[in-house]
Amino acid sequence: MRGLFRSPSRTPPALGEILLAALFGGAQALSLANPWNGQPLWWLQLLSMAGLYWLVERAATPRRAALLGWVFAWAWLSGTFWWLFISMHTYGGLPAVLAVLAVGGLAAALALLYALACGCFKALAQIPPAARAIVFAFSWLLAELARGQWLTGFPWGAGGYAQLDGLAVLARYVGVYGVGWVASLVAACVVLRQWRVLALVALLVASADSVVLPPNDPAASLPVTLLQGNIPQDEKFELGAGVPVALNWYGAQLAQARTPLVVAPETAIPMLPQQLPAGYWAGLLQRFASGGQTALVGVPLGNAKEGYLNAVVGLQPGSPKPYTYAKHHLVPFGEFIPPLFKWFTEMMNIPLGDFNRGAVGQPSLVVAGQRLAPNICYEDLFGEELGARFIDPAQAPTIFVNISNIGWFGDSLAIDQHLAISRMRTLEFERPMLRATNTGATAIIDHRGRVVLSLPRLTRDVLVGEVDGRGLNATSGWRITPYAWWVSRMGLWPLWGLGLLAWALAWMGGRRARRL
């Protein structure tokens, strides 16, 4: 690989090529959640990837291809999570210029992975067009995997999420990264006019859609109550503003709920139990100590000596102590401080900004025969971590429960993007998901990724509905998807292995071609 990006030509890409790369990258961002109705646009994602492949194929050098790939990815990523500016500036107090630089800098750093993918792909010697399409898709897959796991991972906006109404039928087999691989392959094949490969992909997609896994008998429907407090983020942790409002409203709703399960969002109780007004926490414990109801409530736990947890507490009768789920995948800067960056977090006003991690694969909470698997905020972005609970099908969750506070990002597309992420998880595992959030999207999603019920965003309201847990088949026992089976045992290593193997074969084939 020596001299990979060396070329006798030092001519920079034309301005038009750079603008096109930025335009295609912006289209990729729009495809994830369009600003008109918040829905993903699968066809726009395919067009944007086809545009990128066309630019990379016509680039004169690997260096030029890498630059175009970087511009595409920077426009895509900054256009996807631009709303981080709101959390850092509007609510975190970081000066606007620094917040813009921080968002742009994060996108620029992550875009280097895609620059490397495009540059390395372009450096390959000529191989048959069908093989080039496959290797390009694997190059893109490796970049997506690296972004998803590098430095704890930040895979928000992975291309596969745009395919919820397109290629996501494959999610039960290959997960969101595999769906993104297929989308990249389709885009490259369109540019190269590889109609036979496209026909094969179409056949596989049709087969995947027609193949029905052994049926999952839904257990008895579970009536649920989901709470959405809509406490403004700039008041949420203020003792003279949002705290008393939250305590009063959530306390009243928890007391009045009549369904077997009631769920309150992340940090619905915005204080440690020992800091609450006298009798408040004891009153909640007493409320659910008898009867047939269970409450899942987001509340911080811990103390200065042992550290703090961003947690979900389960209150139910017959338990000697409350069920606790502690968030494992913490948000950098918001929930833990990376080494050497304490100076940066000190510039922002972020309460409870340094938590301890919970374990991967924590036990589920059993409610009315259902096994509920909580996850907090953007933990539902990491399907490989949620999948750890499926190693034993007989103990696998029947329902996911996500509690979130997206109030940090205002009335932005972050709400729509996060809903799409939850929908993809339901398709991968064929398990429904309950979402209880502070500002939206509070919703019930079925095991096919369909939003059954939801509340309007930025409203204070209560959602009452039913959810059917999935998993038990009366004749063949507990059922899990192929994706759940392999990801619970091997994580994402099978995808890494396939990508690296494809690249090794292509590189060796290129060397052989040069000798001939």
C-alpha cells in the first residue's frame, strides 16, 4: 500500500466537483429525515450514494477521490447532527462560534474515515465492474463500522436508517449496517449499469420480504401509559422553575395511572432520591408496593463517593428493592468527560455531566409475563449492545423500552431521526418498542417498525395504549431473528470480517492484474 495517495498529478478537484460532493452529501442528510414531515427518503439516499460513486469513479487520483469523499461525508454528517449546536450553545452556554466549530470539527474528524474509504478504493487496480461495486460497498461498510465503534462510537445518521421504507426488510438478517452495505452496492451498480447484479439484489430483497420467520405468537396485550412532561430544557434542572413542575406533574400522573405499566422519561425525576422533598420518594415506593402496577421512572442515582448513574428505576409490588437499569453507553461530554477534555466541558453548563457506566446485557424487568429491556436516550443507536440480551432466546426481551430527553436539541430533526433509529431496532429484533420522552417522540412502535400511537411533540400529555410483546411460539419455543442470533454471539465482527476479506481479495487481485 506504499504510495497509496501519491500521484504525479497535483491538480486539485474542480470547484464544481467539490460543490457536487457537498450537494450529494447534503442530500444524504435530508434522506435520513426530511424537514417537511420528518420521514426518511430511501430513494434520495440511493441517489446521493450514486452521485458520490460517480464522482469517485471519475476522480483522476486516489487523493482527489479521498477529498471528494471527505467533502461528501462532512456535508452529510454536519447536515445530520447540526442540532448539537443547540445543546452546546442554547442550553450549554458555549459561545456560538465555538459551538459551530465543535459541530463542524466533529463532522470533519468523522469524515476522514470516509475519505480513507474512497481514497483506498480508488487506489485499487482495475477490477471487473461488478467486483468494483461490491468492493466500494464494503469500503463504505468499513467506514460506517469504524464510525460506529471508534472512540465509543457515534453512528448517528448511518445511511441504513434512510432505508426504513426501502431495503430495511433485510434488517432482520443483516442489521442497519448490512442494509447500508446493500444500499451502497445498489448505488454503485446503477452508475456502472450492472443490471445483473441489481436483478440479483432485487431477487434477494423480494425473497427476504416473502420469507416469513416461524410465527411469533404475541403474548397477551400489555396496556401501557407513557408520560411526556415537556419540561423546557433550560428550566429542567432549575429548583425555582422546572424541578417543582416536574415533581408535581410526574408525581400526579404516576399516582393516577391505571394501566399495568406506566413509563416516565429520562430524568423525569431530575434530582437524586436523597435530594427530593421529604416523603416524595417514599411515597412513590409506597404507591407501587401493592396492587398490580409497575412503573419505570428515569432518575439519577448514586452519591459523590461511589459516583452517579443515569438510571431507570422499576417500582413494582413483591420486589424487596426496586429494579435498576444503569445506562451503559454514555454520551461524550454530556455524560462522561473524555481524557484531556475537562476544560471543554467546564465551558458549558451541563448538570450531572460525569456518570459511571452500567454493564452490557443487564437483566430485563418482568411485567405481566413480558420481559422489558430498558435503554436510555441514544443507547438504542447501538443494536449490537441491545443484542447482547438475546444470547439466550428463552430469556430474550419481548419488549424494548426507550426513555429519552431530546429536549437538549429543541424542536429539531433530532426527534424524527431518533424515532427512525428506534424503528430500525424493532425491525432488526422483531420486538416492539415503547418510547417515553420529555419532548418527543413519545410513541408505541410495533415489531414491524410501524408507529402505532404517538403524542405530538413539545406537548405535555399522556399516551395510553397497548403493546404486544413478541418472542414465544407455541410449538417451536422462543424465536429470535437471524440478526439477533449472530450479533448476540459475535457482535459486529462478521461484518468487519467480510469487509476486510473483500478488501484483501481485491488488493491481491489488483496486484495480480498489474503483473499481467
